[in-house]
Amino acid sequence: MAHNEPSGRPGSRTLTGVPSPRLSIRDLNRTLLARQLLLTRVTRPALEVIEHLVGLQAQVPLSPYVGLWSRIDAFEPSDLANLLLERQVVRMALMRSTIHLVSTEDALALRPVVQPVLDWELFRNRTYSVHLEGVDLDPVLDLGRALVHEQPRSLGELREAMAARWPDRDATTLAYTIRNLLPTVQVTPRGVWGARGKARLTTIEGWVGRSPSTDPSPDAAILRYLVAFGPASVADMQAWSRLSGLREAVERLRPQLTTYLDDRGLELFDVPDWLLAEADVPAPVRFLPDYDNVLLSHADRGRIVPEPLRRIVGGRIGRPAFLVDGFLGGFWRLDRAGRGRGAGAATVLRVEPLARLTGPEHEAVEREATSLAAFLAPDEPRRVELVEPG
């Protein structure tokens, strides 16, 4: 897995010579934004940014485009679409058993690391586990592999094939077994800007001609996580990956790591000599796609979700969101023209702040939203609608 350094982090510093210095919430916030390339847009290639971030969550096919637009200066959709078509990046179930867009190199390296997460989902989640009791999975996987190598298949198509072969078994579970136990990727045109395609699967070997690593050690992934999301606790690392039992790996890595304390005295780990952004560095408004990892990759989300808003936000944390002063400021959605609208209707980017914005914040949010609307709907009539909270 590549190890790329974040760049362009204004106002950063190092804390040296002080054992376990304490970091405030704002220290952690600005450092997270810097490492996530959300303080200043960078001019780095899209592939390099994807690897630095250890991938982008991608359940919604076009979400990675928004994630990269917010991080890369003058980002063009073709920059990512071409990487998908050239098979330099792939869409694959990885961290938290969710679909991530990652470089092919990272897909090959990360899949054996997170395989226990996909195993847990099958064998300990009763949605599936009750249907697998007494099932010999080898024939299921052999048939699944043959089917997806013959041609990429959707889960629905795999379910039909499983039902025909094993009519007395739960076909949905058998199809999901193929998805989780074989190293499958979603093939193009799924995820390609301007193209439409169902989620169809084949193995990564069939797609790129290479087999995944056989090394399940999480050590390299932990270090990569810290570069992009640290400083962080063991619980944070586990929230990002959904791997359990990472304490042992962190203790093994401890001689290579720096430690800090947060405001509550919780021990945080980091890669040595990485700069920490100052708490008072200005943070611009940034718009994020559905399920952006910056919002989902810590057990304690206080560094990105302000304490007063945590109960209000609740399960909405996966919605497309925007940041104000570095913290979650609200949510947004794009309502396309033509969906139940009359002729000549505009595409609307609707912005819903969680708290009343100041005048300058309102202007900054509206300006960034206007740019995002132009990116998402360049050839359509469009407008921004900012709905202040009551």
C-alpha cells in the first residue's frame, strides 16, 4: 500500500519534547481536516489522493466524485472515470464491509486485512448466519466463481442461480456469501461519470489479472489510517475498519508511534513527525458526499460533530453534509430537474443548516454550494436553495 504525505497544510506545527501532550478538540479538528485535504484543495493526481485517503466510501456510485472535488483543485470527473475504466481503481467491499473506491494496489492489499469483517457479517449476523448452518460453502463458492468469471453478475442474478441449484436453501444468503467470501469488485460502467450500470460483480483476479495478498496483518493499514485520520485511539481505528482486537497490533507498533492525550486524557496514537494543524487555522466551508469517511471513521466523532448537535444528527450522519468552521454544519441534497417537475424547471441544490448561520457563513456556504451545483449539473438550469433552521 502506498504511503503518501498530505501537503499544503497552513499553520501547522509539531509538538516535540513533551511526553503525551494534550490535544484539544479544535487541534484534532484542524489536524483531521489537514490530513483529509479539506483545509486547502491540493493539486495532486486523483489516484494519489485516493491512496492517501485509503479510499473513499462509495455506496452511492457518484459520491467519490464529490469527495475528490472538495479536495482537489480543478478536479474533473474524467480524472476519476478514466481511472475506473483503466482499472487503476476499483469499487470493492472493504472497511466496515461497505463499498469503497480504492486503488487497485490497495484493494489487493486491504482485502485480506478486512476479511474478518466480511466473515463476521456472514457468520455472526443472524440475518445470514441462520441460513448457513450445515451448508457446505465450497460448492457455493465454486459455482459463484465460475459464474462471475463467465461474465459479471448482479446479486440478483447470483440469487437466481443459487435458487436453481439449491432450491431448499436461502438464495439471498448464498448470493451474499459469494459477495463476502470471494474478493469481488463492482465492474464498470458502475461508478463511471455519465454512465449507468447495475452493480455487477466479478473477482478482482478476473478484473485486473492479479490475486489479493495473503497477508492478513493490520499493521500497515493502521499506519495508513493514522496518516489520513490520526491522531486516533484504538477504538477509532476499530470504528474505521470495524476490525476488532486491534489493541494487540497497536501495542506491537507502539515503539514506532507517537502518543498524545485528548481533553479527557484518552491516549491517541500517531505516526511520528506528522504535523499537527493549529486550532486557530481558518477552515473553509466544504461540501461532502454521502457517507464521507471524515464523518464516520472515529468512535468519538467530537472532532467533527459538535457536542450540541450529536443527538440532533443521530442516524442522519451518512447524508451528504457540509462543514462550517471545520465542523458539521448541516446537510444538502440535489433535486434534479425533470423528476416530477415541469418543463424548464431547474435542478436545485438544497442546503439545510443545523444552526443559524452568520452573515459571512451564509455567504461562504452559498458560494461553495453554487460551485458544487455547477460541478454536478453543468448543463442544466440550476439554483441553490438555502433553508435556514426555524
